[in-house]
Amino acid sequence: MSATARPKSSLLPIAARTAGALAGALALTAGTYVLRNTTYARLDRARAERAGFTLRTTMINGHGIRFAEGPDAGPALVLLPGQVSDLWNYARVMRDLSRDFHVYAVDIPGHGGSEHDPELYSGAVLGELFADFIAGVVGEQAIVSGHSSGGLIAAWLAASRPEVVAALVLEDPPFFSSVLPAAEKTTNHVDLATTAHAYLAQHSPGSGPPGQPGPPAADPSAADPSAADPRAADFVAYYAEHTPMLDMFGDLGPRMRAQALAQRAADTAQPVRWALMPPVLNEYFRGMGDYDPRFGQAFFDGSFHDHFDHALTLAAISAPTLLIHCNWFRDEDGVLMAAMSGEDAEQARDLIPDVRFERVDSGHSFHFEHPRRYARLLRGFAADTVGEVDLLD
């Protein structure tokens, strides 16, 4: 896709795809369309559970990690989701993958049922944590597939702990683009990271973002954000109210904000769902319910990349690697509306010693938007590259 300027857009390419998908709703009955958009997550998870996936928790280096494990049908495959997503983001591809692999889908700390601890929110720390997860729980070399920020973690893991990695799949990870100062001209920084930073500054009195004091409490009740404002303890509501993404929908945007805020006011245990919005947008908000905005802060201030040089890491990967690059473009303000530009992807491709490269026509969440294509690509790559795997002591 060309990197030339396009008409003024908002900050998440998800929104652009969603706007186009609305036209497709006219070809479906309203009932079928709404049913799909509001029940997809429950149905995807039910299919995964019928395929034999069970939830488990374990302690790795003193930290709680939740994961879903499938039946032992082949080589171990560890799935690392991207930012905001929990392990069920892979639900619609779990059943297919479980026919050929022993699948472990994990919650990254700061997401889902894994521990929420900002001391863990760096690529190097998380890479070491999941290398120990493979050694201690999986017990054999694994194929590691990471999406987005999960791909960054997977790359660090493969470069620094090669003994636990049989092969590596990097699904549209933000190499180079997520590192400051380049990150300031990316959709993730302008939208999610900046919103997380603002939320922490405004709604954590006395305990603002790491290294920064929080705003003073104006009255005793403000010392407890949830006492002063119900939304103060709810990042989902704050994000829905402040994200520039919903501006993409024009006159519909304010209604969508109002619906999201009303849903959160009624029940914060339920995800935000828009009946007329396709799963790709609803899925983003579903995962946000158990997301720690301090993870976003780590991208805002760059601490996620402490002791993590992308070029050195990629050059040090010895495992056979599949690098998947999804659609991208820059808006007229020069903001990268994707994870990697074409130049970023080419640089990553040139640095990885043993690499297969796939350019796919997809939004950022390839495995979610095109699960059969993702599974077919991963299965073919594994068949070509993975033979015997080493058991780990």
C-alpha cells in the first residue's frame, strides 16, 4: 500500500476498516449482522473450549501467569497477544491450530488474568519471563508466535534465550516505529499510549505515571478516584470518552461515546459492544476491560524498550523466522496508521538471519481478521522448518 498522504483520518486504522465494513451490513439481515457482532467472542471461546482448551494459572519467577492450553497434538506453540488483547483474542484460531500443535495461549502481564505489575512492563523483562514459562511449563522447545507488542517480546526471547525457541513467528510487530522519538508519529502513541498517560495523570492522585507525581487531591474524596468519579477507576470509560478514534465516525461518534459510557456505568464487568460495529472494533474494547493502562505508559515514556535495541535483537535471532507485515499507510499529518511502515519491515527483514517474509492484505490483527489464512501460513512454515525439538531440563 502506498505511503502517500491520504484524506484526513483519525488515529486507528481499525476505525477506517470499520467504517467500510458498515456498508457490508446492508447485504446481511439486520438480525444476523447484529447477532454476529455481539456474540462472536462467546462463540469463538466456546469453540476453543470444545476443542479441548482449558484455562490454567502458574507462577513464573513469583508472578502469576494465566494461559489456555490445548490438547497435545504436535510441537509446542506459544501464542503471545498484542497490547490490549488477552489470550482469548486467539480463540477463533485455537481450534484450527490445535489439530497440529500443542497450543499455549498466554495473557501478557498487564492483561487478562495475568499479574498487573508495572515492574514487568518491558520487552526484556517479559521476554525473560516467557522464556522461563517455556522452560518450566511447556518443557520443550516451542514455536513462538507473537502479535504486535507480543512480537517484540517474542523477538527478544528468541534472541536472548535461543535454547527455548524452535521457530519464531512475528505477526506485524512495531519494530523501530514504537521506539521514541519515531513512536510519536504512530497511531499507538497518539491514541492509546497518550490516552493511558493522561488517564494515569488525571485519575491517580498522589501516584501518577512512574517517576511523576500525581495531581493533588482537591478534597478528601478525590484521594480515592472511584469515590470522586465512577469513571476514574475505569480506564475503558475514560478511553471511550477521550480516544480520537471515534471521531472517525463523524456524527455517529458522539452516539458511540454515549453508548459506551452508558454501558460502563451500568456494568463494568461487561465489555463495551456496539451492535452495528463488526467484531474487529468490538474485540479491541473487549480486551481493554482487563488492561492495565500502565502498560500503555511504558510505551508512552519508552521504558518498554529499556535494554532492548531492535536492530541488535533482530540480528541475534538464530531460529527460523516468519515475519508477517500487514497493511500500512500514513495520514496527511504523517502519522503511521499501522505497526510498521514498508521501510521498517524491510529493515527488519534484512536484519533477521533466517527469515521468510509474508506481506498480507489485512488489518493489523491478521490472526483475528483472517484466522484460516493465519493458521495455514503458520502450519506451512512449521512444516518447512521444525523437525525434532529439544526437551528442556
